[in-house]
Amino acid sequence: MIKKQYTMLEIICALALFAVLTTAFFKSMDTLRKMDRDFTSENRALMVLDNTFERLGAMNDYSSSDVETAFLDEYAKSGLSPDRISPVCKRHGSSIMLALIKKNGKPLIEVDIKCASK
């Protein structure tokens, strides 16, 4: 009967391969976790605007201050972190621009809404 014994080199190679695979697994899991967190934040941000539009749709006539109040109220209720996505409202003439800005400074979404002049 022949006994198979592993050499020290084979054991070291097997342990190194195991370490590489384990590291790759945990790195990919971390990347998936970050992607999920980013997707959830962006989804909540889009729901902020959707909810704002629903609130405005229930009003017959709304001013830019009504739009800004509804938008900022929906943002506050969303639970979004201001360091990840922040709200911006800019009034110009009879319209108001609503935007949700990502932490890199680029807009996630930007909408211009015409308002009644009150």
C-alpha cells in the first residue's frame, strides 16, 4: 500500500490559493454591499421627487414656496443621509428647479417646475 504524503511546497501553495480565494470572496461581498447601499439611496432619492409630484398633483395651484416646502419635507422624511445625496432648490422667475445632488457633486436628478405666480 502506497501512502501519499504532501510536501511542504504543496501545503504552502494550497494555503496561498485558499488565502487568495478568501480575499477575493470578501472583496466582492464588500463591493456588492456598497452597490446595494448606493442603489437603495438612489431609489429613495427618486421616490422623494415622485412623492413631491404626488403632493403637488393634489393641489390646484401651487407657488414656488409650496413646491420647495413639499420637496424638502419629502427629503426629510426619506431618511437619506445629507453627505450622500443632498437636496437643492433654485428659484428663477415663475419656476423652480429641484435637484438631488450626489456626494461627487453631480446631479442624480434635476427637474424644472413651472409655478403659479402668487
